[in-house]
Amino acid sequence: MVKTLILLNRAAGRGGTARLQEQVRAAAASAGVTVEEAATPQDLERRAREAATGGYSRIIAAGGDGTAHWVLNGVAGTSAAFGILPCGNGNDLAVNLKIPRNLDAALKMAFEGPIRSIDLCRIEPPGRLFADVASFGLDSVANRIANNHRGPLSGTLLYIYAMLGALLRYRFTKCTVTADNPLAKDNAPAAALATHLQDPAGDRQTWEDSMLLLVAANGASYGGGMQIAPQAHLDDGRLDIVAVRRMSRIKVLWCFPEVFSGSHLRREEVSFFRCTRARVEAERPLDIFADGEFIGQTPVELTLVPGALRVIAP
């Protein structure tokens, strides 16, 4: 077997995944695979980087989307391949990669599965990479509520609970998105957003409006299965921008179930387009969560990096 390392996050699933982690340890021992446990997110990234530059060919994150985020930031840019054992709450990146939910099947995939490349997105500042989704506005408030939750909820139920809580406290914010060479999808963003400006060179377009939610998606789903950008693919060389303009809270509640099927994109308040680079600004600083992890505030630049990460996935 190629030299393989599994990195365990002891806090994955808010500490509720002890049984899964013991299963991982037992399988690794049988296969002669090294397992290391990290106490902090920064430690996960450091160990991943050291392993990737120290001779390991496969580096596996055992945890949820947050664990995957830190490990892939250590692996990206090296020849090592990144894998996931879904042991967290949402596991959306694993789902988007079509990694099996069943842990035994996921272990077999991690140890023996094929390797391919996916895109990543760099967000400046702080200069981090994300694989799935970066969110601004309402969704960032929901992420913070979900991350601070210490009750029994998990997965989709936790994200629904967090979204409802966020809706009660969120203040609508005027946002500006400037994109390089955007490609409109079925509903042209110029028609759906309040202001459409184009620079003299014609290769940058800017949309400006009071936003409820703004998402930069490399993958199709997040939040435990919400299909926020159903046409997004991890290896298509494009970043999907989804913007939800101001609407009443009652209408948000009425429309919310649509995000699980992707049918929210038909709403007149929703715009989506594809680009390779975008700048996001807001009238007040908005928290940014990428792959479910808090990474900073607006303004930021988003740049797609094609084929930036080798992944173990079908």
C-alpha cells in the first residue's frame, strides 16, 4: 500500500463521533496505515502539510467539512492526494465528491480509490483555499449559530434550526459583486439585480443590491444537503455566484424548502452566474464562512484555481 496518513479531528461532530473514530483506528491498524490526532484546526493543517512534503502519498481527513477544509489547505499544491472519511455533521464536500456515506466503503475508497483533480477557490484576505462553498450574509449568521450549538441537533436539522435563528437577527445589507468575464445562467443577473454596471473594457461587470444571502459555490450543496448551486461542479473551472435579494421574512420561510431541491433558482429574487474571479464588498463588514469555517470579513477577492487539489474520489 502507498504511504497513507489519516488525520483525526477529535472535535469533529462536536465530539460526538467517538465510535466512528474508533472504527477508523481499527481499520487503519489492520491496513498498516498511520493515524494521527490533531487538537486544533491549525494543527490539522500543519500536520497535513508536513506529511504532504514528507513522503506521504495519501492524506485522509477523518471528520466533517471543517476538518476537510484545514487538511486540504495543507495538501493543496503538493503531489499528495487528499481523501475524506465522513465523520462530521454535514459532510457536504464528501457528498459532492461522491464519497460513500458508509464508513467501511469510505475507508476502502480512501485506501484504494482512484485519484482525480478538482478546483479550489482562493479567498483574499486571508489567502485561504476552500473547496465547497463560501457564504456571506444570512448564511454566515446561520453558520455561527450552528457552530456554537451544543444541543442534540446535527446535519440538516441543525442547519434548519440555525437558519431560522439567523433569520430573526439578520439585517439586510447592500452588497456589491464585481466579476471578471461572468457567464449568465438561465436568469440573467443583470435583469434580476437592481443595478447593472459594466466597465469600459467590457470584461468586468458589477451587481449591487440589498442582499439577504450571497454564496460563492465551487460545489453544489452545503448545510447538510441544501442544493444552493445545483449546477456547480468541483471540476468545471468556474465559480457559481448565487445572490438572494431582499425579501420578507415570511417569504423566506415559505421559499426555504426549495433550496433542498435547487428550485429556489426560479425565484425572481435569486440571481446566479459563473465566473473565475469576483470581488465582494458590503456597506458593513460581513462575516465569511468557507467550508463551514469562519475565515474573515468583507471585502474579499475570490479567485478560482483550476485543478488545484488531487482528491481520492470516484
